[in-house]
Amino acid sequence: MLHVAIPFTDEVVFNPAEQVEEIVVNRFDEVRGAIHINVKSFHVEGIAVYMIKLKCPESVLISAKMTRAAWLMNFTLNGELNISGVNSLIDMIAKAGTHHSLVPVTTGSFDIIIQGNVTLFFVGLSNDIVSKLLSREEEESLKQILNVIPARVTTSAMSGILAAVKHCAENNCLHRIFLAAKMLELLFLDIEQLKGTEEAMRPVVRTEDLEKLQLAKMLIAKDLQYPCSLIELAHKVGLNDFKLKKGFKEAFGTTVFGHLYHLRMEKAKAMLATARYSISDIAHEIGYKNAHHFTAAFKKKYGYLPSRSNR
């Protein structure tokens, strides 16, 4: 059996024979009959990179252990690997020029059966790192997309990063800062690709529901000072609140409250441009009871304080 502890640990154990003592190292080259595996791993705080060459003509059972919650990316550089889960629904083929991403819900062990001849570039970024870079809404949205998206094409930009890191690793000049920077860049490209895939997969809203959602947009714009609650708005357009929330996001790419926020800030910006209104007047006009809350919201949207808009 092949035991792999990932990520953020040096443990990689290769032991296809039942009675052979386990080998625990972070770099090794092992041959057992027709099965050959070569692993190099590199670790920076919160980031683990594994370069794996695997020749496995026969099916081999792997027991993998997640020691920390992480964003996982597996790039197949060449060859092909068949992967199927033991007592799970995992069933996939890793082909050259493609990659898979995964965000396991929990840590722990899971078993898979593999067969093939491949070179893999495997990356794990701790959940602590990812959570600092993404909003909670973004993170949850991306996790949901990953559950339904198959392998994706490895872009030229991604391939360039992999090649650069691989070159430095082979020439013993891989600096920790360089590795961390490149893996974060790889994460960014992965997320951007996922967002593009989400747009392509966005379901088409039914015509009758779309008309109701368009009416909801009009009602939101009609009264920014005293907007309806979500339930009131849903009742006015003839949808339940769940359909309103879900359909609005699918049709317009934002939430009901996100759209309200955008309209409020746009109106505030227009009012500021006239130089005829005080900050308090504008805050009141667009539905903020507290001018400080409006100021914070405006700065979050545009990156500067409303008091500086005419300077």
C-alpha cells in the first residue's frame, strides 16, 4: 500500500508489499517490481509542494491523510492516471495538460486506487492562507463550484509557473519566497479560471421568473431610502424569498442587497459630484441612518472617503 500524508508534513510512505517495513522520508526513489515512484517535496509555512513521478502499471491502493484543511491543486504534467475511490464516488482520470482542484470538507484519511504512468505537480495551501485572501462568500461559492466541475485545462500561464518552479528545484536554487509567491500566483489563476467556469455554468432563469426578477430590480431602484425587506420584495413580485435570492444571483450575478448597495453608492457618487449636499444629507437620502456607516460603505466601494471626492 502507498500511504501519503498531505499536506504540511514530510511523511510519504511507499509500501505495496504487506510485510515490508514502511519507509518514511520526504524525498525518495523507490522501485518494487513494476511499480516505481519518485517524490520530491518542498514546504514553506502553510504551503506544500510535491513533485511526483509514478509508474504504476498495476492497480495500487493509496491511503491518503489530510492533516490540515487545505486548498489542493493537482497538475498532470504528462501521462495519464486512473483514480477511483474505495467506498466513495471518486472516479476520475488525470490526463496531461489538465488539473484538478479540491477543497476537502474535513481532515482525515481516505483510500483510492490508482493505475497509470504520470508526472504530477501537487500543491496544498492551508485553509488559513486561503481564508485570509478570500471573503467567506467567495470561499463558499468556489467550494460549491469545485464539487461539480471536472478536470480543467492547464493554461499557459499556469504551465509557466510550474516550469519555473520545477527548473529551480532541479537546479537547487528554489528560494522559499519565490516558491510561496509562485504558489499564490497559481492559486489566483486557478480561482480566476473557476470564476470563468462559473459564468459558463450559470443556469438560465425561466422567462416568467426573469420578468419578476426584473420587476424586483425596478422596485429596489425606486426607493433606496426605505427599501423593502427581502420577504416584502418577494411578495410584491410573486416569488418566495428563496427563489428571489437564488434567481437574482443567477440572473444578475449579484445578491439583492449587493445590488441595493451598488445603486446607493452610485447615487451617492452622483450627489457628491454636484458639491451641493453634505455627507449627512447624502447618507440620509440613500437610506443610511448613520453618516459614519455611509462613509465606511463608500470607502469600501471606491477606495476613498466621500469627503475627498471633489479634491
